[in-house]
Amino acid sequence: MKTECIPLKPYWSPPPCNGNKAFLIRSSPSCHLRLKQEGGEARQESDMNQPTSSEHGQLKKVITFKGFLGMGIGCVFGASWLVLTGVWLDTAGGPLNVAIAIILCLVIELPLALAYLEAISTVPLAGGEAAYAYLAFGSFAAMIAGWFGVLVNIILCAWEAIAITTMVGYLIPTLKTMMPLYAVGGSTVTGPFLLLGLILVFGIGLMQHRGVKMSSALQTGITVTVLTLVIISLAVCVAHSDVNNLKPLQTRPTVEGVVALLALLPFSIAGWETIAKGAEEASATLSRQRTALALIVSVVFATFMYLITVLVPAAIVPWQSLLNTDIPFANASREVTGTVAWGYCLTAAACCGVVGVYNACFYGATRLLMYLSQVGLIPAAFSRLHPVYKTPTTAILFVSIIAAAACFLGKAVFIPLVTVAAFSYIVLWGSTLFSVIRLRKIRPNLPRPLPVPGGKVVMCLGVIMTLLMACAMLVPGSPAALKWPYEYLLLGFFLIIGIALYLCRDRSLSDNEQARRILENISEI
């Protein structure tokens, strides 16, 4: 078939790119690559300064490197360091197993994050994993990857809306028993906690409805606040630590304890991939390399912060005493300093972290829903932008409603949300890795400004780690296996929602039009 070079008019009309023009090389419905060979180099060309006739409008290009870094670190380092410390120590069976599991989790996630480096620099679209999967495997794979991307962010939103009630309960203990409404799974849902969760859900929803710039600025401010408070608290607590409190170092066999905790950690050491979904709204002065760098810095920095914040409280008091407390770090610092001030300081930091994580994950979920709608994988209503704020109103309302529903269930779904989200992350990250590998085979000439460091060795390591983690969480009897029936039912519930949206998708789009909408803003240098 003869290759035809035609001008491309973008579905989302981005700003000009150095006055160049974009071209779409079209040789078949499955191959839509915008390249023009000139002078031995593949040059980027674009007529992105042309107005679009799309009803969906134009996303604002406002997110800077600091904004992405705040989004990434804020999303990874949220509230788990304060709320789940006791759960980690209990699940792993001691501080040694916890430390090994955290470091191993970083080793497992780094190859996956490095795959995002290549994917983001090659496909800088708001669709993130869905766009990668489409290029590599087609539209159905794009829906699977896209929905798991939506799923993990919605689950995190739901979890954070519940987690903040635990922290506020530490600050104001009387709220734990005030105005009990009903019980779910042995946990009582109270009026003040329900109201607090709903305020967080709809407050962030309203804020993001009014524009991304305000959201990214808030994220950066919250991240700085959290890190400042945590560092001050750690400096005070380290002076009172005693290594004897870490004994016994482990109460479970190493492999058993580490594997069990690894099933939970992807929930906490996660969220860095949100940067991929924001690539479409990066500032015009921000390079792809800087966007990708923000991702790697986020995951490494936040992981080591988790390591420190779990070992320090375990060294302040005998770590077994932390297992049955709601806020282990705060309780440990209170016992050492003899005052509740530091406990309140830590809890206040965690509350800021909750808002930060919720803000970033809410952003990721709504932008990916909008993308899936624009490319015809879910109903068209999700891609309509507000005429003034240029934000996806329907997607924002959808995510807010699901997160609000979790507030009515309370702590009964607290841990199940953790494990289901962890499994979903493994699927999501794995989809990007497999897409990168597939694209190298079927489209070797596709420009890759940031190829995976380490090449095939790193990617093979990532494949092995991904498959091992997935099997460990699905095989019954494994220390990391999902709990039957509640966690499987919760996962099934979310998948049913995704299937329903897919069945109600916009079927009016042709394959060619769907490909055009997905690939039009891929900038290949």
C-alpha cells in the first residue's frame, strides 16, 4: 500500500511547536505514525496552532517540573507511613522483614518505572497506559490498561477518604463514638467521620472542577508541608531511639514475611505513574526528559522516606507495642517526648498527605476517564469539558460519587482496598512494560528519546518480577494471596463497572478515527 502523508488537525488543539507542521504517515488503519523523514532525521512537525472543531475544547498547558514533582512525591508519600506502620510490622513479622520488603519493592518497581521513562517520552498523552497498550496491542488492550489505571486511582481516593477519619479520630478521640449511625463488618460508621470524608471528596472535586493549575499548586504546597513536618518529627524522635526496641528483628520466616508484605506495599509505593497521565498538560517549556526525571525522583525519594518512617518508630518503643494502635508513629513519639504535641504534629502532616494523595489520584482518574471517552472506549459524556474551566465535569462527578460511596462503608473496606489496589497496580505497571517490549518489536523505528536504561536486561527483570507478583497474589495459599471472598468480590465489583462502561461506549467512531484521536499528539523527534 502506498504511504500517504496528510496534514493532521489535532483532536485536542495544543499550542504551537516551534512553528512546525504535523504530518500523519498513514499506510494502514493500524499504523498511524507522525513522522516525516528529512535530511536523515525524523523531524517533529505540527500544525498544532490550528484551531480545532472539537466540542471537547483544549486542556491548559500549565504543569511545571515542580508541579510534576509535587504531584509524584505527594501521591506516593501520603498517609501510609503513619497509618499502616503497625499493619506492616504485623504482616511482615518484624522490622527486618519490613526493611527487606520495602527495598525489594523498590527493586521490583524500578524496572517498571524505567519502562515508563520510555513510554512517557514516546507517547506523551493524557491516556498514559491506555495509549501505550493501544499502540502495542490494540483497542481492547487499551481499555483494560486504561480501566486499571482509573481503578487504582479511584481506590486510592476511596481509601484516603476513610484514612483521614482515623487521623482526625486521633486528634479528637470523642468523634470515634459520637453519633453512631450503623455498623458494617463490625466497624461503626459515625456521623462526624462520614461528614468529614464527604467534605474531602466533594471539596477536592469542586477544586479540580475549577482548574488544574490550582490543583497542581496545591499539590506542591502540600508535599512541601508534609516533608517539612516529617523531617522535623524524625529529627526529634531519632535522638530517643534505641536499637534494642527493634528486637526481635523478625517473628516470621524471612521469605514468608517479606512476600506477605510485598502484597501490600505496591498500594503505598505507588502513584508515581500519575505523572504519565498529566503529560498532555505539561508546560510548553518543560522537556520530556524533565517530565520523566520527575517520575524516577518521586518513586526513589518516597520509598526511602517510607523506610525511615517505619524504622524510626520501631526503634523508639518496642515495636510490638505499635501493632494495635491507629497512629503508631504518633503514639511512639508521644511516649518518648512526654507530650502529645509531636503526635499531633505528625497527624497533621498525615492529614495534609491525605489531601495531597487524594488530589493527585483524583486528577489521574478524571484525566484518564476523559481520555478513554475521547477515544471511544467509554461513553462520550466523560470527555466533555466545562466551557469556562476546561475540566472534565462528568469524570469529576463520577469519581467523586464512587469515593463518597466508600465513606458510607467505613473501615470495613480499609484493608481490602489496600490489597485490591496493590494487585491492580501490578496489572497496570505490567501493561506498560509489556507495551514497551511489544513496541520495540513491531515498531523498531519509532523514535525513543528516553529508552529504558539497561535495555533488555532491565525489561526481562521487570517481566519476571511482574509475573511473580501477580502469581503470588492470585495463587491460593500464598502469603500474598487476595483474601476470599471479600477482596475478590471488591475487585469483581470494580471490574463490572468497567465492563458496563465499555459496553456503553461510543460506537460511532470508526477504527481510523479512534486511531487518529489516540495518536495525534505523539511528538516524535
